[in-house]
Amino acid sequence: MEWTRGDLLGLEELDRAEIEMILDTAASFKEISSRPVKKVPTLRGRTIVLFFFEPSTRTRSSFELAAKRLSADSLNISTSTSALSKGETIKDTLRNIEAMQVDIIVIRHSSSGIPWALSRLVAPAIINAGDGCHEHPTQALLDMFTIKEKLGKIEGVNVTILGDIAHSRVARSNIWGLRKMGANVTVCGPRTLLPRDIEKMGVIVTDNLKDGLKNADVVNVLRIQRERQKAGLLPSLREYAQRFGISSEKLRQFARKDLLIMHPGPTNPGVEITPEVAESKTSVILEQVTNGVAVRMAVLYLVAQARDETKEEE
Ligand code: NCD
């Protein structure tokens, strides 16, 4: 199979073979990060702009390291330092960046759909690093990579996504990706944080933690996205922690011993997960972060290569 996409916008539009190709490419890149000299010349001379309109530590630094380990030049722009704070529109800002002949723009924005709109507007490749409550494809890819690495497969694995499903782009991208890869997905959380019609995405839905955990091989614990919520969706964080927070005690009662614990970060310790569980033997939270660099190297590489091939044909 050949990778032909010049952008990575979301997982809804990818097919299984494409997802497998990203995961396989990431597996071959992973070893580079454990070398003393963590650099290959693959993307030498390319320019990658990281354009983040929302706070980010992990995702931004992960993309930046991925770019650097492939020898690309990277440039960071954030809302507070860009002319957007002087009233320039995002379209104008990006047109100007485009005029500086950059190759790839990695973008995070609070509005759903922005990466798709921009990909029609500007020439550089667009990679979605999270758009509103919609998609966060590289996070879901690194989650799937981690599941495959730990359990040897994704097909047939029971994954429970727990928490604020309604506001989570991580949940949506995971559901699309995992379903295509043949995993069984359950979403679990308070009714007010489960989107209506979510069943249509091919998932099992429950507002009972015990039911959510009983068959799970993996639990992907999400943060309560307070910044995105309208008031009144949750009685209190304390009550949420009591009903849905993952603690050693609840795991002993409801889950299998080797349940894999995942979390995209940042965690709110004591709310959705106790520090003890986050640091426990079956937690792979930091391995997810390690794998994120390899997955983003794969995405940057595949997208750049597809662009080269289209140019050659022209
Ligand atoms: C997630 C995000 O930004 O969507 N975090 C991340 O990318 N590591 C999840 C979150 O903010 O809770």
C-alpha cells in the first residue's frame, strides 16, 4: 500500500490500511529516540510551523521533537506572540506563513473544522493537533500504538473510554480509529457528559463505572474539560471523583488485575484518577508520551513524502 494523503486532518476519513501504515511507520521510527544521537536526515531542509491557538505542553513539544529528530527546521507560533493578538485573521496569518515557503503547518485551534478549512486555503500540508471538541488524530494514533505495543493487537481488544466524552476530541478520534481497527469500544461517564446518539459510532454506552470496567482490557481515562463545559453539567468534581474517579479500591472491585491504564494528559490528580493509579505498574501514561514522538515522526514523514510524489507527477 502507498500513503497518498498530503494532510492529516482526522481519523474519521482514514481507512484501516492507512492507520496500520502510520502505526508500522511509527514502530520503525521509535528506535531513533533511544539512540545517543537522536537524529536522522529524513526531512532535512523542510520547514514545519507549529501553530497553537490553545495551551499545550505535551502535543506541541512532541511535534517539535519529532520534527527535530527528522532534521526538519521548526518554528513555534502561539496566539499571544502572533499578530492575531493585533486583530489579524487566522487566514491572513496563515497566508503570510505560506508566503515564507513552509512545508507543513501543525495546527491546534478551539474551533472544530478549522484544519479542514485551512487545508483548502493554503498550500502547505496541514496536520491537525486538536480542533475544538472534534478530532485529535495523533493522540488517538499514539493511544492505538501503545495498545498494540502492550497487548500485541488492537483487533478484539475491549477499550473503555471514561469521563467527559462530550467535550473530548481524544474520545472521538479514538472511537473512529479503534472501531476501524476492530476493537470493541465502551464509553462510560455521567449522562450529562455522554453525547446523544453516541451509540451510532458503534460503541457501547454506560453511566455505570462497574459495567464500564468489567470486561475492559484497557481504560483510557479522560480529564474533565472544565474549560469547554457549560455550567451545570456536573454537580461537583468531588461527586465525579466518587462515582467515576479511578482509584486502587475501585480497580480491585471492578476491573481485571492487568487492566491497562491510559490517560492523554494532563491529569487532574484526585479527580478522574488517583496519583497512585496514575503511577501504578499497569499505567502506561508516560509510555504514551514516548510513543507520541514516534507517531508524530511517522505522520510528518508520510505527509511530506506524499507531497513530494504529487509534485513529481505535476
Ligand atoms: C488532550 C487535548 O488537548 O485534547 N491533551 C493532549 O493533547 N495531550 C486532552 C485534554 O486536554 O484533556
